[in-house]
Amino acid sequence: MSTTWLPCGVYHQNYAKDHAWWQTKFIKGKMIMLFIILFVVIPLFADSYCLSVCNQVGYTILGALGVQLLIGFCGQITLGHAAFIAVGSYTSTLLILEFPWPKIMMDYGIAYPLSIIIAAVVAGLWSVLFGLPSARVKGFYLILTTMAAQFITVDFIITQYVSQIGGRGQAFSLPPGTIKVGPWIIDSDFKVYFMMLVLVIFCVIIMVNLLRSRVGRAWVAIRDNDISAEVMGINVVKYKLLAFFVAGFIGGIAGAFWISNLAAISPEHFPWFWSLWLVGVILIGGVGSIHGTIFGSIFMVVVMEVLQLAIMPLADIYPKLLMDFLFIKEAVFGLAICLFMMFEPNGLAYRWWQIKNYFNLWPFSY
Amino acid sequence: MELFLMAITTGIMVGSIYALVALGWVLIYKCSGVLNLAMGEMTLIGAYVSLSFYSMGIPFLPALFLSLIIGLILGILTERIFLDKLIGEPVLTVIMVTVGLSFFFKGMVELIWGTDTRVFTPPVFSIEPVYIGPVIVGQAYLWSFVAAIILLIIFVCFFKYTRWGLAMQATADDEMAALSIGVSARFVYAAAWAIAFMAAGVGGTLLGNINGLNISVGYLGLLVLPAVVLGGLNSVPGAIVGGIAIGILQNLAGAYLDKYFPGGIKEIAPFVFMVVFLLFKPHGLWGWERIERV
């Protein structure tokens, strides 16, 4: 964290200040501006379409945070994160639909927030279960076990068994009014937006705080070299499993949040593609950086929306394009990952860092 | 008993196709250290190309041969355009490039050929079943098995006895030593990708003959992963044994476990098996155990 650039003459007298969040007045002002934009400007001026894009960005950030933790900070490559998001989503949905909540809890809107917490814990534990092989295997083999997590969880357990609970068929639809937080019924993009903001900020705070504590330093040590981490006295297995738990926890929050935006959830919302998409997001944003997660999410969602907007007018001339959009999206996503890996392997966060450095010393960059 | 024999026979026959594709995968990994997740899409491309030639009216064998040539060209192009620049990069980078490639290929296949199931018309192999003792086998399975075995033998002979094959073995064994005796590593990488593309294309074509061809044939590329993990990532005999073992395992699971776990147990069994297997034997049956030093 001490990579923050400080103006001339500002020194830290103790470690607490060195790790503080907002170290200068400028950064403080910048962050307050950001919050004003997020909480006031966007809700006031954005239309429903923009808000829905923002919600997608938020969902992607929540999903990608866990992947970033595992890949970027703990070095455990995972290609099955959608499974944990799915577990969170289904746990929350099932709790709302099937659990006999006392009426007073439904009325005061405690049921849904409570189900988010339970869903997050369940997803975290499920993630630990599939993180267990990480005690013995690493690298490519771990990739395979996380992939297996995806197929076993989503394609088998959820599709074949969980979806049958209650006899609703493939998709679980949530009756309107069941998703209620406190006095507010979450039923429009506007309300989902605020919920998204709160959850994203909450999760980012969790992540940043973990990363600047002992736990985060242990994770980074494991990422850099697990053998030397063990020699230094870090309990590697414990911290790896903790990383899986936190990643699953945040994934569970993401999944439980997203049901507020979906009218119905089905296994098709959590394909393997989505796991890979999240990994692609952090690679494009920058591995090992919280900024990178956010930049990557914004970049990918916005690029896909722009692509859609660009293709829609053409669809009047070639109606086939509308059907093929999904395939074009896949191909563009694949190509984008390849090109980023080849030409910008450090991702957007690195570019951002370079721009900041340039302006720090501007206009005399020597 | 008959069910058991049926499952085993079908397993061996389908497994030989997996073995063929797994061989291509291992080849890429041995020669260039790339862990390839785009194998399934490579099988798709090969299969669709040969299907296109076949439906143009070209007989099956020449069509297969033409698709091999296209696979060769595509393999060399892929290696030269995408993978050549990434030699020596971290594992995650290379893996994600292959993931990106797999999406790119898949999107392209869907754009060009659509998502409907297509079959080889007229059927290449007659649908009359063959009786081997008490076991009934479809002709498509039998001929696929024969073709896969012939190709496996050709590939193994290629590595053992030809100049290029020996060059590839040398590079796989010790890249630095191979370079110093005048083997061109770039040539070997390109050759490995070309051969893998061709093997994948044949595998895809054979599978397409059995069940009809659609995007789900690309799932084969994922099944290759349990196969190579079982055999050890860098062992050619391991790939063959692993492929056949996964084929048998899949069919046994389909035959016996389907009663208890209805649904997709046949697709999931190899992965469950792989996770359990990894816990006990992380380096596969014949993989190299690398000693790590700080």
C-alpha cells in the first residue's frame, strides 16, 4: 500500500499512517468526489438502461473480487468461480422460497438480508470443499479441480437435484415483493443500484482490509512462493483454505445479490463461460490489484454493451446477426483476452498507474 | 455380465478416440510447455471442416485428408500468431490465451456452421451392428476404433523413427541441449501444434460420425484433461492409457450409476474421478515428479 505517491514534505511517523487509506487531502477529496458521483450524480441523471449497465458492472465486480483474491493475491488459479456464485444464488433463493420465515421477519424485510449472509457462508464452505485439493496440488492440477467444481456443482448437483426441489421445474421464479431489504422492496433498477453500491463498497472494504493485515500478507507470500512462505512459518494450507472461503463468501454475496435483479434463476445463469469470463475480467483489469478488478469489470461490460449497440442497427439489414450476437460476443471476448495477454500483460491497472505517475511529476518528468 | 462387456467394449472404442486427442494435447505440453484448454474447439473445427468437404460430395477418406491439411495450416498459424510470443510467460498467461483461443474458435464455428446438430449424410459407416461374441457393437464405433488405433500407431512410429519426430522428442526432453545440436525449437513448436490440430480433427470427425456433430463434441476437449491427468501430463503412453481408461470409466458409470444418480453422471464421472485421483496421486501414473527448490 505504500506505493501511494506522496507530495514533497509529507512523511509518515508511524506504520498506522503508512497503511492509512486516505493519506493526503487530495486523495480524500478525490474519494469524496467519487462517492458523490456514485451516490448522487449517477442515480439522479442516469436512465434505467444506464443503471442496469451499472448493476451489471457491480455484479461483475462482486464476482471478480473473489477470483482476484484467489488468482491475484493467493496464486490459486480458479476456473470454477461461477459454481460458488450459483451456490450463493440458489441458497438465498431457496431460503426465501422454502424456509418458513416468521411473518414479522418477512414484513420488516429481514429475511432477504439474512439469507444473503447465510448464502455467503454456505458458498464459502462449498468453496473450501473444492479448495481442499489445493493442500496437495497446485498450478495446472488445481485448475482442473476447480473446473471439476464447476461441472459437479452447476451441471450436476444444481441442474439435476437442487432444481427439482419444490417441483418448480428448471427455473426458480421469485414472486414480486419477496425481495425486501428493510422497508424497501427491491423491484427496480434504481433500488438494485443502491443495494449493489452498498455491497460492492462493503466487499471492497473487506478485501482491502484483509490485504493490509497479517492474512493478506500471508496470502501474498504464498502467491510469490509457497515453499518459502511455509519456511517463514505461515500455515500454507490454512491460509489457502481461508482464501477459498473468503472468495466463496464474496461469490455467495454476488450470487445472492443478483437474484434481486433476475426475475427467475436457472442453472443457465451460471455457465462455465461465466467462470472464464470472470478470470478474463481480472486479467484484462490487472492481476493482483483491486483497481484492476473494477477497471476490468467496467471495461468488459461497457465493451460488450457498445458491441451490442453497434450490432443492433445492422440487425435490421441482416436479421441473422441478432441471433449470432452471442457467438460474436464469445469470439470478441476470446480475442480480447488473447490480445491483452500478448500486448498488455499487466492489464489496465498498470496503465492507470503509469498515467498517475506521469501526472504526479508533470510537467517535468525527470 | 453382458452389460458389463458392452460397457467395456464401447468404452475402449470411444476411449481410443479420446486417446488420440489426448496424444495431441500431451505433444503440445511436452514440446512447448503450453497447457492447452482449446483442444475441444480444435476437435470441433476439424470435424466441421471434414463434414463440409464430405457434404460437398467428396468421399470420406479424401475429405478427412483435406481436413488434415487444413488442420495443419491452422495449427501452424495458431502457433505463429498467438503462442509464439508467449514462450517463457507465466502459466496463467499461457493458459488464458488458450482459453481465449477456445472462445474465439467456438464463436467462429458457431458463426460459420450454426448450432444445429449435423450428421454425415449419407452415413459413412453402415448402421448394421456387428456381433463380437455376445457383444453388439455399432459399426461406427468399430471403424472409429480401428482408425484411431492406426493413427496412434502412425504417430508413435513418427516419434520413434523419423528425423522430425526425434527432433521433437529431443526438444521435449531438454530444450537447451536440443537447440545446441541444431534442432529448431520454433519448428518443433509449430509441428506440435499442427499434429495436435490434425489429431483433434480426426478425433472430432470420428465422434461426429457416432453421435452427429454439434457444439457438444467440443466437450471432448474437456474430457481429454482427466485422461492426461490420469496418465501424467508428459507421458505419451500415459495419454493413450488414460484416454482408454476414461472411456471405459465413462461407460461403466453410464451403465451402472445412472440408476442411482439419474441425469448427467456419464459426463461428470471422469471429473469426479479426476479430483479424487489427484488427491492421491498428483503426478498421474507416469508423469514426471519435479522437485521444487526455493
